[in-house]
Amino acid sequence: QVQLVESGGGLVQPGGSLRLSCAAPRTIFSISHMGWYRQAPGKQRELVARITRGGSTNYADSVKGRFTISRDNAKNTVTLQMNSLKPEDTAVYYCNADPAYGNSVWGQGTQVTVSS
């Protein structure tokens, strides 16, 4: 079973920063668009940011200008740099691999809590 390994969540004060990382097997990473999603209590899972195999990015309107997604094709990792965090960013964040063929793969999720 393919596994995505996430790291970097935690508790941060409003205005602070966190960096999430996700490592994937090379066989999946090299053929996948990669994304970060989040799910807050009582809400549906939503796309936060996505980066294609070619490096094109798109972001949810709510995080534009604050979050940056990047991928390291040599290390098979995707990173989400989150700055100017707000309480409404509190959620479980999930890494996703969307391969050119085969099923989408999800990480186990990492909690991000923004609170004073």
C-alpha cells in the first residue's frame, strides 16, 4: 500500500508560520500532481494548494498570498509553507498524490491549530 508521510503540524499563534512536508515513494511522486487539503471540524475537506508535475500551482482564495506550495523532485517531497496563519486555518491537513494513472493517494493527516 502506497504511503504518504506528512510532518510539520502543530500549535502556533495567530500571525505565526508553519511548514508542512510530505514524502512520497518515487514511483508515485514522479507521475503525480501533488496537493494539500484540509478539513476543519464539521466541514468538508477542501483543497488548499496544488502543484502539478510541471510545477504549476493553484491556491484556495483564502490562502493566496500567505501559503506557498513547492515540490522537490530529487527528494520526492512536497512542502506547504504557511505564513500569517489565522485561527480559521485550524484543521487537519492532508497530503494528496494524484497520479497520471491509478488511484489517488492520501496521507494520514497532520493537525494544525492556530490559537493564542
